[in-house]
Amino acid sequence: MKKTLIQNELECKKCGDIIYSEYRHDFKYCKCGSVAVDGGMDYIRRIGNVIDTVDRSMHMDEDALADCKEAIRWTEDTDRNELGTVLAVIRALRQHGLLDMSKFKYDSKKTVMVKEIEGKIKELEAENTQLQETVALYQRLHNKLMHENPEKNGRYFICGKMGEEDSLGLPDIIMVCPTYGLDGFQLYKKDGNYSAPGW
Ligand SMILES: [Zn+2]
């Protein structure tokens, strides 16, 4: 690809001045007068102490430069504002691989963070479901214990059964004593067939 000069520039190491030549006969000295630039975009010419300089000139693919100019024309034709113009040129530079894309990655980092948070939320939801199942199991075991030792816990307990038993061995009627030490009981009658709720 053909390259073209787009910046004719140097830094004088003696005085730190940065100077560039804007057009063919734009001849400029640095602050200390040690070195000068000339030639604009046509040729790079240096006069004076060239050893104590850092060349800062830039060349660019002609196609890329043409696309940048085309981008500017498009923003003028479509009446874009300053931001629209800057972005159009940036897009043209990106298209030609002239941008360090790592310097433009702020938003995608945020996107990654959002994805990480979403993942964490799913993990916590799964953990929560597991904890709820554990609590339900604990409550079932707790109830079982509470009713297995009525003399110790003061809770109501099954003290007898009446009627026929079904295929699972469950009686038609059970007798429930309100608390240990009482002689009376309450009758509870089965109101339907056995069914298993989804624990
Ligand atoms: Zn100087």
C-alpha cells in the first residue's frame, strides 16, 4: 500500500520544543534555534543540529487517508456536529486497523462485569433454592421429632387409630392427644386418598 506523509515534525532534545512544517515552504526553527523543519507534506527537510532531535513525522496509507477525507465530506453533506465528525473519522481509522482497540475497551469491560453479576445472581438463586429445600427437610424432621417424644416436648401427638387401614397402612381415623398427661383426644378423619406433594 502506498504511504503518504501526513506530519513533518520533530522534537528538539536541547530545548524540548516540538515543531512541524505545515506546507512546502513553511520553514520553522525550534525555541533554541538549534534545528529547523521545512517541506510540509512534500518532503522532510532538516537544517541544523539534527543529531539532538527525535523525528516525530508520520506516514499513512493513502487509502486510509482518502477514507478519512471521505468521512469528513459525508459529515458535511449530512450536517453532522463535531462529535459526529470525530466519530466518522475514528470509524474510518478503525476500518483500516489504525487504532489501538485496547484503548477503546471501557464499555466491553462493563459488559463483562454485567455478565459476571448475572452469573453470580443465578448461582445465588440456585443456592437459595437448595437452602429452602434444606429448611423444608429440617422442618419435616423437626415435626417428626416433636411428635415422637410427646412427654418431653409438650406438643400434641397421635395416641391411637380407628377404622380400616388403606394399602399404605394409614388408618381412616386417628386420635390426637393435645398434650402429654391429658386423658382426652380429638378424632381426625382422613379426607381423601394419599397423594404426594412435590417436596
Ligand atoms: Zn531547540
